[in-house]
Amino acid sequence: MIGRFRYDNEVFRGEVRGERIVVERGLYCDTFVLSELELLPPTDPSKIICVGLNYVDHAVELDMPIPKKPLIFLKPPSAVIGHLGKIVYPDTAQRVDYEAELAVVIGKRCKNVPSENAGSVIMGYACFNDVTARDLQREDGQWTRSKSFDTFAPVGPFITEPGVDVRDISIKTRVNGKLRQDSRTSNLIFSLPELIEFISGIMTLEAGDIIATGTPPGVGELSVGDEIEIEIEDIGVLKNSVVRSQKT
């Protein structure tokens, strides 16, 4: 697993080996203890591309037809927070929802990637939460405002390298310890290679960019004070808490 950290004024990536972090320095390595580092979001994307309605069981839950092409939208990089970061409940929203998703992190600049070559551009995988102000989404009739607030893109805790087979792994959400979402990536409508081909045919993907691959059924409401965990098999557990907006 790969993480992103800060020590003093230096930001760097390191390999996570339990409680120890190993940083390659060319001819030598530095080793740190995890507790002495500031944990950052594992990637610093230029953009976050999200996929709507991409689980069969979620489409059934909503009584909606299976889409013929991926439905994509963007979240800004300013929304990103990491593991243990605080999701800030906006004063302008009346309902904020969680949406657990498997994130693909792009490893190099690419364009027009055929699905059969998609693996060559993947840095790895992480847990992702597409936090959404649901009332504002319904009010606007489009999704930009509702999904773009600062802190509305938790991702982490680390990047699991691309050797993991993500075609049929479990994805779960727990809020205050109670199971809210429970599905498997085998229910995805569009596979990860299909998504990479489709999206890279539209826009250039940069190293560190995130593709959030859609949420399963069981999406629900968050309240101030809630603790939320998104757990993806072989990927990790992303934990965040919800706090009230502090006016400045």
C-alpha cells in the first residue's frame, strides 16, 4: 500500500508496512513510524470523475433502467480529504448523504486508452465517499453544487497497488457501527476497464486523478456527530466523522 504523508514541511509518498512507512530516496530509504507523520489524502488529483448509477442492485433499488453508457460528473479537487478527516455539514444543506465507492487512482498521463490496456494506467485503488447534499441536488436539477462542497470527497486510507483483483470484492458502509450498504463490485454495470476507455476518450487523465466507480444500494443520510466507515475488501477502511460548519 502507498500513502501520502507530511513530515515537518516535506510532503512525500511512502510504502505502508504495518506501522512503518518506507520512503525511497534513490540509493537509500528512510523509515518512519506512522504515528510521527501527518496522514494526507493518498492522492492529489487534478480532477475527480464520478460515475452515477453504476450498480445493478442500485438501479433496481431506484426502479431505474440500466444506463446504456456511463453517466459521469466531476467533483473538484478542493473537496478531497483523507482518512480520519472531518466531513463538514454545510449550513445551506438540510440533508447530506454518504455514497460508498471504489476509487481507481490513475498512475500516468493518458488519453484514448483501450479497455484491454486499462491496467497499464492504474496506480491502484482506494475507498471513496461521494458525499452529497441531497436536497440541493434535487433543488438544482443538476449535481455540481450538491457534490462540490469542501470535504465532500473523502478518499483513502491508502492506495492499494493494482495487483488486487477488484472484479468481485465486497463494499460496505457502516454509520455509527451499523451496516448501511453491503454489495459487491461484481454488480457494477460498467467495469473499470470500460470506464477508463470511456472517460479517457473524453478527457486527458493525469497521474493522481480519481475515477469513483459508483455506489451500491443503501445510500442514506448523515448527521452531525456521525462516524462513517467505508470498507472495501482487500482495499481498506476509510473512516471519517461529520462536524458542523464553523462560520468564519
